[in-house]
Amino acid sequence: MANAPISIDDNKSKMAKIDRETRAEVEIEHQEKAKASQPIPTISLVAAEQKFFDEIVKHNDHFTINHSTNVTMLAHNMYRFEKYKKFVHKMKIDDERIGFYEKQKLAYDKQVALYTTKLGLDMKDIQRMIFEEARLRIEEKKLEQMEINKQPQEVNPLMAVLEAMKK
């Protein structure tokens, strides 16, 4: 199984200077695109849910508008999970309803895990896409360099005269 692509800043392996520069350029481009398109909530959120949403977006600068639904649902489910957790914590142990609320809390916990995983997979996909784009650019630069080296050198007319005189 291949290793997951990692950021150029975290990459400690030996790499050609042009490869490292190209990958850094591509990563910077993608980071600028991500900053230009921040996620927006896809459903209306209450103030407490909006705080969760804002914190998630603030701490993950790679999220774009494409991540809006997953981030919104993660914030919504985190809020609900916290609400049920506090409610269950306040209940007495011998209360008959505690089982129902515990199940609800676990259901929201599973949803939080699901959306966290979805967003985590998206991050790997973003890194993989950046890695592939950088690899393609590196290959293009190598081909350009080969084309430049392949072109015949212009013949100096004086050198041609000297060669002719030698024969």
C-alpha cells in the first residue's frame, strides 16, 4: 500500500529542488483557493451551533465551500451531542428515561464520528490531488527542459569557416 501524500513542509525525504519548489507552489495555490471560498452553513443554525461551526472552520483552513454540508452537519450533531450529554449527566441514575436519552446521545456521537471521518477523508483527497497536480507539473517542466536541450545549437558562421579551412 502506498504512503498517503503529505505536505511538502512535512516531507523529510530527499527531493530535487525543482520538485520541491513545484510542490510548494501547488500547495500555496490550493491554500489561497481554500481561503477564498470558506464554508457556509447549508441549514440555519442556532447561535450555539453557529459557534461550533465557526470554530471548526477557524481551525481547519483547508475547508472550502465544497465542505459546507459536512461541516454544517458536524456542527449540528456536535451541538446535539453536547446537549444530550449535559442532560444525561444531570439526570438521576434511577430515572427510567435515562436509557432513551443515552441512546439519543450515542446516535449523535455516531453522527459526529461519521462527519469527522468524511471531512478527514476529504483532507486526504485534497492532499492527494495537490500531490498529483505537482507531479504533473514536474513532468511538464522536465519535458520542457528536454525540449530545450534537444534543440540544435545555432552554428556560428565563423566556426563554420574555420571548419571548412581545416578540411
